[in-house]
Amino acid sequence: MTKVVFLPHETICPEGAVIEVEPGESICEAALRNDIEIEHACEMSCACTTCHVYVREGFDSLEEADELEEDYLDKAWGVDPDSRLSCQAVVKDQDLIVEIPKYTINMVSEKH
């Protein structure tokens, strides 16, 4: 199992958290399974930016973001080089440190 550390977030995870994650699970799925209520307005379909996170350690162990994810990240609040959509960032076998941004922008696209 891979360890994912969530840094403290004022409302979502005030104490921070350390969770065990099966490789192949997304950061968002793992967070929700462990009662870390990260926003996911599009139900993890890569159609919004509400699950935006910063992967502070272990970023290079994740598969590269595809073009669609990159397009949505361009619209995210506070994007930086460590940014990923947690619904698309699949955990492998390297431990991660994840920070949830202070704000999100909810721009769900129904793709029609």
C-alpha cells in the first residue's frame, strides 16, 4: 500500500491525514473513501476543477496529465507546477504529500 499524506486544510481536513492507498486508485477516490470530503462537482469525470490539488512530494511518480486535464488545470484557481486534478491523478507505488488549495472554482462542463 502507498501512503498519501494530506496536509491540513482549514475546512476539509483541519488536522491533516495520512491514508493508505492501493496503487491504481485516484487521489480523489482515496480521499473520499477515507472521509476527506474533497469537492468533485463533475463526479470525477474530468469536467471541472473542484478536485484540484497540489502534489508537493511524489509528483513525478504520477502519470503525466493528458491534454483534457491540462486544459481544465488552466482554469483552476492558484494553479502551480505541482497542480493536478485529483480525480485524474492515479497513485502508483510512491508515497505522496498532497495539499488541497484554499479555494476552488466550480465550472462544470456538461460537454454539449
